[in-house]
Amino acid sequence: MRERPKAFREEINSGKWTAHPFIAPDESYLIWDSEQEDGYGDSDLYISFRQEDGSWGPAINMGPEINSKFEDNRGMVSHDGKYFFFNRIQHGKTFEESEVNIFWVNAQIIETLRKN
């Protein structure tokens, strides 16, 4: 039996554009990209941690260590939980002039954000 899709509450679904969710294998956090007023650029990566009651906590901008003035998106964690990967798009005047690169950092940044 299939479940009906359920929209996340406004803690997650806010801003101009919200997309590309990644949920931790243990379902303890959710990462996505969104264009929001508090962002650093075109779109930023955000994280929300699962609360003790099963709800999702507030959206936390992943900060300037991850986000830039460009379009940062499609965050995901490696299967072993060691690395956090994401894309950065620097839009050019045309599609052909745009630059898309993959970045990675130690996934410990997630635990640092969890503690804050």
C-alpha cells in the first residue's frame, strides 16, 4: 500500500526555491538547497535535525564554509558518513559559459552544526 506524499512544514518548505533533499541513512537529519533571504548567494545548503518528538527542527544555513555567492546545491553524504559532497554552479552569460564543480568537506561539519 502506498502512502500519500506529505509536504514538509514551513521549517523546511520556505524560500523562493526548495529542492534536492538528502536524508541521513538513520533519518536524523535532512539536507536540501533553497533560495532564501538569509542566504549567501543564489541558493544555499540547509540542514534540519530530527527532534526527540520526531518533528524536524528549524532550518539551519550550513554557513560560509559550505555556501558561497553562487548556487550551492545537491548536498549528500558518502555511504561511510565521512564526507559531505555538494555542487556549486557559477552561472555565465550562457549555459555553455556556466561552470559547475563538485566540492567535498569532512562530514564532521554536520555534527558541528548539530551542537550549535
